[in-house]
Amino acid sequence: MLRRNASSNTEMNWGHFFSLLSWTVAALFGLMTLATLAHLRWVRRLPALDSARDKQHGSTNPIRVSIVLAARDEEARIRNTLERLLRQQGIELELIVVNDRSRDGTQAILEQLAAEDRRLVTLRVDSLPQGWLGKCYACHLAANRATGAWILFTDADCWLTEDTVLRAVHAAEREQANHVVLAPGMEPEGFITRSMQASFVLAYSNHVARVNREHPYTYIGAGAFNLVRSDLYRRCGGYEALRLTVVDDVKLGQLIRRAGGRTRAFLGSRDAMCHWGTTVRGLLHNLEKNHFALADYRVGRVIAAIVGTILLWGCAGVGPWMGTPSGWAAFLSCQSLSIPAALLARRVGWTAWSGLLAPWLLPILTYSLVNSTWKTLRQGGVRWRDTFYPLALLRKHNVR
């Protein structure tokens, strides 16, 4: 009898524990949904030009913008990327492209395009100086040659619409900003990949909102589109301070913030399209070298992410099987995140259904972080563009 009572008490205690945990998880997911919905007003697409007068102003008094791009083995797409950049409207364009030790036909394409259009300046890196990442050194060289009032750092796999740069400059002037970031759009293959990308948009939407609300210590950057006033770029230290920074695009935003810059971030959608995240495998592969770096190489943050994901999504996932009100509350509260996800999906040009599975695909971000951490720790560093960088060196020079 005593054993049965003890067993019954144990089951009752566990039942109370899981009930309390489920209600807590439900409350947390509910707060996340409400917070994201409240922040959506600050998560916007890049505004259109105000009027025909803006377009005329851009053509009669064009602002000089230097576009910087580092290319490595990009013969398959570099021509299309550069031709699109050279068609930018309403600005006085200077396009500086650095060939970072390419082994394919990239150099020949650059030379041909430079001969056809004098606005294109080409530089070449044949050997990498010690103490530099390849992309960082290429961007450093190009930025030193830039003569524009603004410098746009972009990638060889990013395509811009013809008025994107002009609209970004106008948006900066309207909001008195000196740094504009576009989170790139992508063209995913299939419903699952699109849903996963919707979960990514959902994950960083609150961060974008905090940046636009000028929350202290919050910063952002994107390799696809980092537009910064040239004087601020040089004042903050630029790529000279980012010599060994893997997530150089994000950390440039941190340097800009520290230097007193004002950032505005927008959803790029079709204004700035990237072409490396069209599949789930492609997304995870491209995050391998970056994700642990985004956590500042801190294992404690990775462990916290694992524990939080297991507790929150694990509890919500098993909720319906518990057959209790608290279990269903946890499940439905997690599913409620599909509401802001659907609104964000519509905002970037997808169907609202793309946000349906987004709440349940968010743990893939944790998997990506774990995968990046494991591979970086296992090999003792990061291999990028055929050069190996020890983890101790990257940690030592990491911008924090």
C-alpha cells in the first residue's frame, strides 16, 4: 500500500511539473507572438521613390555611390551580377570589383566588362597577406579606392533591381540614417524550403525592429547589401578592424553602431535577391562557417540554445499527446507564431501558407548552430577560400 501511494504521489508530482512547464511554455510562445505582431510596423520593405520629382532629382543631381564586390571563382554568374549593377539608375556609379585569387575565368570576364564600361574598376589579389581573411582583404582594398559619398558592399551572388541603390539612398536621407541594410530575398525551391525561409524571416524580424527603433547595443549587417556613408565607414575602422572576422557583414554593423551611426534595415525581397539559399541543404551548408561565429564562438550560448529549444519546442510538440489543457495550450501557442510568419511571408511576396509550418521549423536554426559549432570545434577552426584559420586566432581577433 505504501509503495502504491508513493508511486501515485510521484506520478502526481510529475503531472504537476509538466502542467506547470506547459503553461509556462504556452505563455512564452504567446508573448513571442504578441511581440512579433507589435514589431511588424518596423519591419518594412524598402520604400518606393516618393514621386517623379525624386527620380528627376536623382538624374539631375546624382549622388556618387561606390559599389564594392569581392569575387572568387564566380565565372558562372559574375557577368549577370555586374551587368545588373551597371544598370543602377539615378546615381553616379563607381563599381570596384576585386578578383580574390580566382582559378576560373572570372578575371577574363572582368577585363572584358571593364573595357566596355569605364565605371568598372577591377583589382586583383594573387596572394593573401598574413592575418587577413580573403573577402575582408578584398573589401579593404576596394574601399580604400572608393571615391563615392556612399559605399555599398554587396556579394557576387546578389542581384539588385535597377532602382534599389537610389531608393536606399533616399530612404537614408529621409530617415537621417547613414547605414542601410537589406535582408536579401531568395527564390526557394519547394514549399518546405520556403517555409524554412519564412521561419528565418520570423526569427530575425524582432531584431530588425529593434534596430529600426534604435535599441541600444543592437546592430545588423548583411553581405548582400551594406550601404554606408564613406566618412562613417572610415571613422569606424572599416575592414581594417575586421581583418579576421568571419561574419564581417554583421560586425561592420557593430562597428558602425559603436561609431554613432544610425542604421535602417529593410526586407530586401525582390529588390536584393540572393541565390545560395534555394534549398534546405544549401541554406545549412552556407551557414556552416558563419553560425558559430555569430555566437561569438561561445559554447555556452550554443548549450543555452539547445536547452531552450528542447524545452520550448519539445514541450509544445508533445502537448497534444498529453491530453491536458496545458499541453494543448503549449501546442496552440507555438502554432500562433504562424500568424506573424504568414504576414511576413506576404510582405516578401510569398503566399500566407508559407508561414504555416514556420514555427515548427525554427529549431532548424538551432541544428544549424550545433552543426556549425561541431564542425568548427572538430577541425579546430574555419576553412574559407582554401585557407585555414585556427579557432584560437579567430577568437582573439573577433570583434565584440
